[in-house]
Amino acid sequence: MKIGILGGGQLGRMFIQNALKYDDEFYTLDPASDAPCHNISYFTQGNFNDYETVLNFGKDKDVVTIEIEHVNADALAELENQGIKVVPNSKIIKTIQQKILQKEFYKAHNIPSPEFEVMDGSSDEIKMPLPFVQKMNTGGYDGKGVQVIRTAADMRNLWIEDSVIEKLVDIDKELSVIVARNENGETKTFPVTEMVADPKLNLLDFNICPVSLSEDIERQINLITEKFLNAINSPGLFAIELFLDKEGKVWVNETAPRLHNSGHQSQEGNANSQFEQMYRVVKNLPLADTDAIVYSGMLNLVGAEGFAGKVIYEGMEDVLRLPETYVHLYGKTETKPGRKMGHINVLADSREELMEKLVKVKEMVRVIAE
């Protein structure tokens, strides 16, 4: 099969690395000439937001998929009209890539998500009481395009753009669940993971699996995933990011229609990884076993503050001496503050041991520059 991927970043790279054990051809489209996929696929440098570029890229492929949602969904819809398979389909990509449509999707399908209102980019008139969260309608990810407005003084920072204004949830835990569905309608769900964010960068710092949850919380999450999978009407792999509030209520924060940072620990911690599952979804094969084997966690490697240039992974040799510790680098030669450069997965026999290992590894390694 000729499999085309819009986006040539680390998610595409790890997808291809996993899928190379099978017999397919992989084509990627990315605006950066040195994108992580450029040397492990048939690479095209180009803009995945440009209609004609996406159309030309996809027209001779058997299937087109994405590793970033900010792509030209209209071009994907036209490819579908021409008989090219698109996974997930263009309709759900278009819904999820716009925060306003995404929130309205949850509301229409009775999927619990924080109360919201739509802000028109022509006005700063807002009815939502403080504090609230502002999410730009398009373009935001990895903490970008999202801000918390807590006080009247913060209102001066309000973006006058099309946005979702969302009630601030009193968060106990941030959770994620990755779900998959193939064309035959078969579905599989990975065990829930807990996400621990870096408060300064607003990026995922640690990811922990499995999570100890009450029967009621598990029931709420199962109901959310069931409603979501029934509503999307598309094959695909989706990461549903969740808030657990301090009252024990589960809310959907947002969904990514693709592989996700919160699933990286599945590479060594689960019977099969999210990358294996995505391959099976794209090929419409039987879905893989997702069971957690042991306690597993992931630590993001991000560029240290004050360093930009050719990357150096300080302390990496010491990390490589540790047992049950697995390094995944993204092939990015240039680092800058906050840039995701790789991740490290760790296995353990208990949550306590896992957290000790993750903290130890974080203290050992630093992403700096020459």
C-alpha cells in the first residue's frame, strides 16, 4: 500500500518506524526540509494547509492519514470524492480542528464537556463569569492558543479572535484515553493514563499508566468513549483528553484525531503501542491488544531554557545505563527552549517506583546546545 501522511513530525516518524516491519510504502508531506520523517520516507516538502498541495500529494495514494490536525480538510474531502481513503475522514478532522465545532459536537452528542460560550472575533463581549479559559478556534496545540483569564486585570490579555470561552474546571487530575476504530467497526481502548503537565511550559511532562480509578470514574470514562466512538462515524485513532474534577466528575477537555504524546509509554508498557494500533486502523486490520503489561511512564525531553542551536543531550550516557529505560529521539538537530526533542519511557513494578524513576531520569538529562 502507498500510505500518505500529512505532517512529517515525530508522530509520523514513530508511526513509520513501527510500520517498517510490514510491507508498505510511506510518503510524508511537511513544510520543513529537515522534518523528522524526511529521511525515513518518500518525502515531499510542502504546505499541508494548501489545497492544491494536499490534493496533488494524495491523489496517487491508497490511503491518506495525518499526524497533525491543522491540515486542509477541504482537500481531504475532495480526495475522498475521488475515491482515496482518508483516515480519519475529512469531516471529523474538520470538526476537531476547530474548537468551536468540537465543543458543539460534544454538546450535540451529550458528551460531558465544560460549559462554554462562543466568542466572536469582532467583539470582546463575554457573559461567562471569571475565571475562565480562552481557547483560540484554530491553530492551538501543545499549550499554545490557550490561556486562563482569572481576574479583571487579566481581561486586557484577552485575544480578540474567534474563540471558545470555557468554564474553568477545578481539576484533580488530567487524564487521557486513546481509542481506535477500524472500518469494520471494531473498537479498542487503551488503559487510561494520567498526564502531569509542566506548569511553566504548559506541556506534558510525565505520563503514567495505569491509573488507579474508582469504579464510578471508570464507568464515566467508559461511557464517554462509547458515546464518542458511536458519534464519529469514522475509522481512526483518537486521544481524548479528560479532566477529573475535585467532585469526581469527568469532563472532556479536547480530542486529538491522531497519535498523541499521552500514548508514548505504550511503546514498551503495553502489549502493543498506539503506533501499531494506528497502522492497523489505516490498513483496516484486526485491532491490536492494548493491555498494560507493567507500570509505565513517559518523560518528555524538551529544550532547556537559554539554549538554542545544535542539540546536545547532556547526561544521556548515564540514562542509557539504567534498566527498563528506553530512549526515543525525534531526529531534530536544532533545539530551542521548550521544543520537544524526544522522550524517555520507563517501566516499573509499582506507581511509587515508577515516579521515583521518572523524577531521577528528569534530573539526569538536559537538552542543551553547542
